[in-house]
Amino acid sequence: MTVRNLGKKFKNLSANLQNLPWALIAPSDNPNGLILRSLRATTSTLVISAIQPPVSARETDYLIIPKSRTEYDDLLVPAGNGVFAFHRNQYSNVIKMSWDLLSADGTTE
């Protein structure tokens, strides 16, 4: 059995926000694509979108990342797309994630 790689970039945060779309990785920070290596979100819904969702948006209008998706597999986020969190109206919305950016030839940087 091989050991999974963890991403070179990471975020470990705890946010106390309302149910608003919040950028974890902006589309402008993803010029060639990225690979999510690990992702854990307690009460937040994470989505992929090419634009910042407006304040009035619902998470069901976007491509939702299933909570268990990156436990065992990596997830490719296409170039020009970002990862956004819709937080619940609760305290301590914990998100832990790691990722690798791709270079123009498709290899990890």
C-alpha cells in the first residue's frame, strides 16, 4: 500500500460566520488547476465555482464537494475554478484542507 501525498499548501481554520459564501481558494489563485489532497469540513458546505457566489446564493446552485470525497482520493479542481464555503449559523465551523497547484504542463509545483 502506498502512502498518500499531502498537499504543499494548506489551511486550518475555524470561522464564526453566517451562511455566506466565503472563498477558501479564489478562482484567480488557480490558473492551471489544483488537486485537493485532503479536506475536512465540520458544518460547512464546500462548493466549486468559476465565480464568487453572490450573497443571495444557495449552495445547491453550485457543484457541491461531498464531505467524504477527499478522505481516500484526490480531487481535481479545474483551472479557473475556486473552492468556496457556505458556513452554517453556528460557532466553530472548522475547515482543514491541503492542496497542490498544477503547473502549465499538468505536474505539481
